[in-house]
Amino acid sequence: MKVSIVIPVYYNEANLRPLYADIKEKFIDKIDYDYEIIMVNDGSKDKSYEVICELAKEDPNIKPVSLSRNFGSHAACLCGLSNATGDCAVIKAADLQEPTELLLDMVESWRSGNNVVLACREERDESKTQVGFANMYYWMVRKTSLPNMPKNGFDIYLLDRKVIDVIEQLDEKNSAITGQILWSGFRTGIVYYKRKAREIGKSRWTLKKKIRLVSDTLFSFSTLPIRILEIVGVISFLVGIVWTIVVLIAKLTGNIPVSGYTTLIIFNLLSFGITMLSMGILGEYLWRSFDASRKRPPYIIEDRDDPRENRR
């Protein structure tokens, strides 16, 4: 058995040596199976990649990978998963905010039969602003896109080899890999932990990146924007018809003395309603075209008749 640990790295120069020491003490020295650590430098302009290469000389199981520029965490994780050779792979952050011994619990959950294992936060030693944004984001995702999103979300997760293969087949840009994992619907286990405050360096998780995550999740896994447009179109069209009747009655009863007002207002109301309704209908067609262009498989096979015990 072999476990791959994928670590996206972005301006984590000072974290990397303490991170490896922590992994060695709490994971490597305690396991009786093979491992590899894939550190993906996501376009950091500090000395992160140099430190990764130094660590690789000390431990040949470390695989350094460096991207040409900052492509984002989704791309860095996908790159790491694509280069992983283990029977399963764990995505681990480089900021030392989650306990490393969590990896042992995740592997045990995987060995018990779960194809996906999510590490979910029970508590967070972080600012109220960070916690508030996270809670709002995960609430929105559950309500609009992915009902199976855990209440406090997750950043750390383990994927079985078959799940990695499915994620690679999706080959989607401008998407959220956590959403793809939940969408795939594989047998999922959950382990809980307390997220610690960051002690070394500062977070590069900017407001711009948070907004990008929200939009990627919303537009990749939800029809809500199209539905809103469609509802507005229907309401506008119905209100336009009702108001047109009201204006026409007022004109016939002599309550509108201004010549041409009735024709103008009827034209504007009906035109606006028809335009909004048309945009909603076109949006439905565009969504279906977009959904087809992503080439997501119509079904995913999780198990066959072969015994699960033979897998590991």
C-alpha cells in the first residue's frame, strides 16, 4: 500500500521545514506502508521551491513540482493528484493549521471502505471575519449548489485512486475541486479536527480569491443565477401585462389625456417583460450547452462485483 501526500505551496518558505518535521514525527515514523510527498510550488516568488528541493535531497520520497506561475489552489491540487502514484492521496495544507496526526485517521477511514475522507473543522482559532465568511460561503453552497457540503466545510481530504481518476477525467477550468468531489457522490467518511491559528507567515487567501471561489462554485454547480434571471423575466412579463391592461382601461375611460402616453408605456412594459423572459429562456439553453461542454460523465461506477477486500 502506498499513500501520497499532496501539498500545494504558495509563499510558504518558512513553513516547509517545520511542516516536514511535523509530518515525519507524526506520520512517517508511525506507518508501516509506503508514502510519497508531492510538494507543488504554485508560482511562489520567495524561496519555497528551493527549500522543497533541499528537502527532496534529504528524503527521496519527496517529489518537487513547480508551476510556471500562480494558477490557484485548484490547479495546484489537481497537478499534485495527477502526479501521485499512491493507492490514495491526501491533500494537506502547508500552513500547519491542521494536526498532522489527522492523516492517520483519514487513512484508517479509507482502509475501512470509504473512497473519500473529508477532514471537517469542528472549531477554528481564527478571526471572526474569517469564520463568518467561511460559514456564509458553506451555507450558500449547501442551499444553492451542493446539499451534501459539510456545515463547516473542508479543505483537507483523502481520495481513493478511482476518485482521482474521475477528477482527472472532468478536466474542468474555473471550477472548485471540493465541489467536484462532492458532486461525484462516492462513499464518504468524515473525521473532525480543530483548526489552529496560523503561527508562521501570513495567509495569501485574499478577498479577491474568496470572491473567485464563490463565483466558481456558484456558476459550476448551481443553476441559481439562471433561475433568478428566469423568475425575474416571468414576473416582469406578468406585471407588464397587468399594468398594460390598467393603462389601457385608464385610456379608454379618459383618465390619460396625454396623447401617445398609452402606446409608449404599453410598448415599454411589454418589451421589457418579453426581453427578460427571453433572457431567461436563452439562459436555460446556455446552461445546457455549458453543462455539455464540461463533459462530466453521465454516471460514475463506484463498485463492481469484485470483493472490496482485494483492493488493499
